Amino acid sequence: MSGNEMEYTHQAVTEAFGPAGRMLLKLSKTVAVAGGLIFVVLVVMSIVSIVGRKLFSVVVPGDFEVLQMGAAFASATFFAYCHMIHGDVKVDFFTQYLAPRKVAVLDATGSLLIGLFGALLAWRTAVGAVSLYETHETSMILGWPVWVAQALMVPSFMLMSIVGFYMCGHLLRLASGRIK
């Protein structure tokens, strides 16, 4: 690459994060690790329930309900971190011969869409949680309020939205040469 061309690699992009980007990266990583720990707990609970069912005719009451609610919440925690570290699925076939600045602009457009989609998900998930709260819907076996699991997804979707908008601006600054 010549001296005038920007370096556009994952490392170059993340090293160019400012204080806000580093804070978002740390926060999104912490949230993702928490989601991973929730999945570990859900797997252990499922193993205990399956083994208990097969060997001792004892199950964890409501294991499917807990798994469903916990997995919904936990899976939402990964989106922001995945986007920050460029873990999104991308088809580079069409962009592999483009100039790095053009790829950065396309990635910024994708990040804008991630931000908008995260905001839409946060909004609609919050509306759904309020609706579930108002109808007092509960899980069938445990009687847990269903709105809680749905409401727990909202902060992760909001973080996804914030990360998308941050990455859009960051990539546009990178493409314009304002960040080296």
C-alpha cells in the first residue's frame, strides 16, 4: 500500500478508536461475556435436567421455559461486540478489489443500517415487553412474568444501535483520512 492509501484492517480500525470507542468496546465485550456466562448456566441446567430425567426420573421444573427466556436474553448480548470487532458476516467477493476507502464507506453504510436496525429492535422489543406486562402474561409451568425476559433484551439492542452509529461515524472518519 502506498503512503497515501489508508490501512483498512481490523487491527487498524480498532487501534484508531478514540476514548468513546474504547469504552464502547469494553462495555460491549463485558455484556457479551455476561451473555456467554448465561449460556453456560443454561447448558448446565439442561444437562442436569436431561440426566435427572433419564437416570432419576427427576427434572428441573420449567427447564424449557428457563432455556427459552434465558437464551433470548443471552443471544441479544453478542450483537454489539460482534459488530465492533468486525465479526459480522460479510461477502468480500464483491469488494475485494475496491480501494480501502470505498470499502470503508460501504462498511460505514452497513454500520448505519446496524444502528438503525438495533434502534428498531430496541423500540419494538420494549413495546412488546410493555404489552406483555399490561396483559400479565406468565410462563405456563413456572408462572414467571414473560415481559421480564423480553425487557432484558432492550439494553443489548440499544447498545447494538449505539455501536452501529459509532462505527458508522468512525469508519467515515477513517475513510476521509481524518483518522490515521
